[in-house]
Amino acid sequence: MCHAFLTDSRFYRFLFELDQDIARQVRTEGCPCGGALHSARYPRKPRGLRSPLDASYSTRLSFCCANDGCRRRSTPPSVRFLGRKVYLGVIVVLITALEQGLPAKRRQWLIEALDIWPQTLSRWRTWWRETFPASRCWQTQQGNFIPPVKIDRLPDALLKGLRGIDLRQRLCQLLLLLAPLTTASWSGYLRVRIDPQKM
Ligand SMILES: [Zn+2]
């Protein structure tokens, strides 16, 4: 099955390694004040799908400036946690992608198994139609897609437009594209790329 990765712990391990690569970049760049960044992870409790997740999913990687007068927090972009949303980014994308994502039956099963409320689903759709298209992240990326991505076809149109031999690979590319949107305390240029050999 093309979506078996959804319950495969290796998939989530891979996303965590990507988050670690991103965090390394942020830490290397340091605080804007010139101070060094110290680890200051904060607790997360993603809803649903607990069994394939290891302990790394109970915290979000984050840093705090070591300078006494600063103490600024820098939270790296994440391919796992979509901002403050309580469900993992992968769930938000797959559930809202109607055609390029999961088969209808599997999707409905997930919605019930993960106890996703209709109001939550409707908020996610609004996020794709309004919040995401208006974001600086999308404004700077949309020119890379030929033909242009139709906003009313998100996230399907984006999944379809990304490179990858299967849904899992395109999904990882999409989560990386969305990563800058997952933090308000870091806004640099993300240099991390996915190595297809490792996928
Ligand atoms: Zn600082």
C-alpha cells in the first residue's frame, strides 16, 4: 500500500532526523545578538498515531540564547509539528489532500480513529485556502511551480507539483516547504535539503 508509511516508525524517525538537520543549521547561525544557542526543548503531545512515535515526539527542538541580557528563544522550523496545531503536519496534509493523498476509505478511517472533529477539518481547509496562500513562505515559493499551483486545489496541487517517486517522498518535500511556517521565532533561509538516497 502506498500509504503504509503512515504507521511505520522509520518514517517518523526520518522526519525527526530532518528536524535535527534544521536545528543544527539554526544553532550554527546563533542568536541575532551574537550569543550562542543552548538547547531549550519544549514539551509537545501530538494527538493520535502514538504507536509509531518514539520519545523524540514528546518535545519540540528549540533554543535559548545564552547571553544573560538576551535569552531570546529561537525555535527552528519543523517538518513534524505544524506550529501550534495539535496534530502532526503529516496528518494535516494527508487528511486535507483529497485526491493526491489517501484513498477515501483510509482517510475516513483515520478521521475516526484520530478523533478529528469536523470543526478541526474545516479550520485546516481554511488554513490552506487563506492562511497559507497569504504567507511569505508561499509568496516566495510559488514562482517555482510550473504550471502555477491553483490555490483552490491545495494541498493536492502542491503534492502533485513536488518531486518524488511516491506519496511519501512528495509528502516529505511538502513538509519541508511548509517548515518555515511552523515557527515565529526564526526567519532565516532554510538550507536543509532532502537527500533522496536516505528516503
Ligand atoms: Zn541573544
